[in-house]
Amino acid sequence: MNRHKTKMLALGAAVIALAVSLTACGSNQPASSRPASTATPSQAAESSPVTPTDDKATNTGEGEYIGLMDPHSLEIKVDGQTKPFQIDPELATQLSDWEAGTKVKFAYTEEQLDVNGQTITRLTIQSIEKQ
């Protein structure tokens, strides 16, 4: 594994760990003393410390498939820069036999997330195909 890929994996793991720890740190009370939540999933997402700051717009791109980072993310080189994208685990299974360097066309959403006052961009693949 090359040094760049190792750095990208470490960065991805750090972002995921940050998101998980932020959602887990919602209260100092033990779970047994907190009232049960009656919020709907959409209400819960709105009150989460990780919230979207705008609507998702679908974009298109072309690049070079680098490979899977984990079961829910991959890397694509776009305009000379390697970028991480989130994917559905089903799509990861379909891409598992693709070779690095494959030219691809893809549709993705770009979402700005507010994580405790810091803006993070999440890119999510909607569809991908070989060129």
C-alpha cells in the first residue's frame, strides 16, 4: 500500500471516528436514567451534532478508479487529486473486482456537514460506470 493511500485511509478513519464519537457524546447521563426518545428518524437527524448545512445537488464527474477504502467508501482520482467518496455497501460489492486505474464516469452528491462548528464536505456516489 503506498504512502498516499495509507494517509487517505487514516484520514477517512479519523473522520469516521470523529463522527461516531460526536454522536455518542450526546449526554453525560447513563442510558438507564435518560428518557426514551420519541423523535422520528428525521427529527433525530435534525438534532444530531452532525447535520447537513444545505440541500444535496447531484453532480457528475469523470476520473480514474483507485479502489475501495472500506465497505462504504472508495477513492477516485479527479483532475490529478485523489478524493474519497461514500458508497452504499451493495455498490462496494459490485466494485470489488474493478481494477485500479479503470476510467469511470459517476454521479455524486456533495453535502456540507456541520460537525460541532466545523464544516466537512461529504461526497457520496449515486451511480458509477466504466468508460
